[in-house]
Amino acid sequence: MNNSQYDEQDELQKHLEEKTKQEKEREQEAEPFSAYDACVLKESAKIHELIAEAKREVKDCSLSK
């Protein structure tokens, strides 16, 4: 390998390390859900599922008449 190829590899390696560092910083900046937030999201999903189920039942009942 000649000198320019080593320079390119070195630059690429530095670039990749910087991108990795930036990604880790972004992940650390994102605040994790609190237990309360997780609970609210879980309950909200349950409610949406119950609503969807009720709509299906209403639709099924109206089709069987």
C-alpha cells in the first residue's frame, strides 16, 4: 500500500470513530421512559386494542342482522 492509501484508511477510520462517538452521545441524550411513562403507554395500547375489538364486535353484529 502506498502512503495515500494509508492516509485514506486513517481518515476513514477517524470518520467512523467520530460517527460512532456522535451516535453514542445521541443515545445518551435521549431520556429513557420513566416507569410512569411506560405504564401509560402500555395502558394506552390496551385501551386502543379494546376499542378496536369493540368496533369489530359492533361490525360483526350489524353484519349478522
